Amino acid sequence: MLKCVFSTYTAIRKKFGQTIDRHVGTIIRRCSKDELKAACLDKNKAEELAAKVYFQLPEHIKKHFKAETKVQFINDVVEKLMAAKDTKKGQNLILDK
């Protein structure tokens, strides 16, 4: 049987985009508010959280990632976390409302 390998992060997102987003959302919801707040304010914490998210992805998705696509995934999650602080929910989280 042929193993399906995607060479780029874009191809992986095209094939598994909704599944990845659903799993990332589930993993992020399990994080504490303090952990999310720290990740939104500090890039190093955001990278740690993004790596944690990657390692909690299901194996049927992770097997398609190579080293460079893993880095692209982590950077994508970090960008989304950093952008979250500019949203209304992100501001409420930072201000502890």
C-alpha cells in the first residue's frame, strides 16, 4: 500500500485543515486561562504551547508532517495565538474579565 506523504504544509492544511483546526481548538480549550494568557503575551510561551499542541495531535495527522512542516505548523499556531490578543475574547482574557 502506498503511503500518502505531503511535501508542504499547504498540502497538509488543504487535506486535513478542518480536522487540524478541530483538534487544535480542543487542545487549546483544555489549557488553563493562565497558560493561554502567558502564551498570548510572550512568544516563547506561545512556542511552548504550540509544540504541546503538535504533540497532542492524533497520529494519523502527525505522520504526514516532516521536520520543516512541523516547524511551519508551530509557527502558524504561534501567529494565531499572538493575533488572539487583538480580539475581544483575547482582551478579556488578558484583562481577566
